[in-house]
Amino acid sequence: MKFRLVVAVALLAIGGRGFLSSPEAFGQAAAGWFTLLNGTSMDGWNAIGDANWRVADGAVQADKGTGFLVSKASYGDFQLRVEFWDTGDTNSGVFLRCSNPQQVSPANAYEVNIFDSRTVENYRTGAIVDLAKPASVVNTADKWNTFEITAQGPHLVITLNGIRTVDINDNKYARGPIALQYAAVPNGAGAVKFRKVEIKPLS
């Protein structure tokens, strides 16, 4: 009996520090979070364009063609976590609040860029293309990275690997699907992998 009591107290202490009490410790989503992509399936997404999206090695990836995976559901205010891997010449991105899910572009959505080698106007990785340049240069090639994105009303915040790159207000787009991009670039196709996409709706 005494032994059981000691074990129970120890487990409670561990839980108080956020270990066993965390839902994620058991492979479950934390409260309010939903998994949109888990690296083993493209269920819940529509493919447009001719990018060669496929599931391999625990990630959804592409390295040829140009196209998007577009979520079937639309979102307004939310927090988003995206785990991705890219090569130095990758042209990719995470598009938010897409107003036309059949023809996604930076002209009708917010594009959170993944493109280390982009030089045009310096809207490189961590930027919102044509709207906000990254406050810090964060290189992402050949490793796993994490975007943490908050869209709440006009307020948009982008954090890349723990570094805030964008914090702005803009009200052009209020709601729409999320899209993952792959676009082949001249002189090197590059590659992108998405291992996990999770969302927490805020409205």
C-alpha cells in the first residue's frame, strides 16, 4: 500500500511538470488542436496543378511539377503549426485564407514563403509575399523546420523555428482554405516535405 502511494504521488508530480499529463505524450492532439496532415495520408486535401505529391518516409512531398495541396475545409481565425523540410532551391509556401481554392496565388491569399534562395524583393523564407519581408533571416535548407502562424482578424504573426519573422495587420483576406505549394524553379527543381500540419481554430 505504501509503495502504491509513493508511485501515485510521483506520477502526480511528473504530471504537474507537464509530462504524463500532456495529451501529446500519448500521441493525441492537445486541446483544441486538429491534425490536418500527418505525413501518412493526403485525406482532407485536394491537389491542383501537376506537382508530384506523394507520401514517402513519413512525409507528404514533391519534387517535380507545380501545384498545391488545398485543404477541403476553410478557416478564418486560427493558429497553425507546420513542420517542413526543404532544399536550398525549393520554391514552396503555406498559403492562408485562399479566396479561390482552384487558382491559388499570392494575389488571392497570404503566402508564407519557403524559398531561401529567392532574391526578388527579399520576400524569402518567413515572409508574407508582396506584403511583409522577414524581420530576421532564417535559413531552412536540408533540415526540419516549424512554422507557427497566427491569423486573428487582421493580425498576422509568423514565427519560424522560434524566431518571429512577421507581425503585421492586413485585412485583405478573411477566410478560406489553407494550401501547401510546390513550384519547380529553373536550374534545379528542389524538393519539399511536409511532416505535420496542425490547426487550432480561434473562431
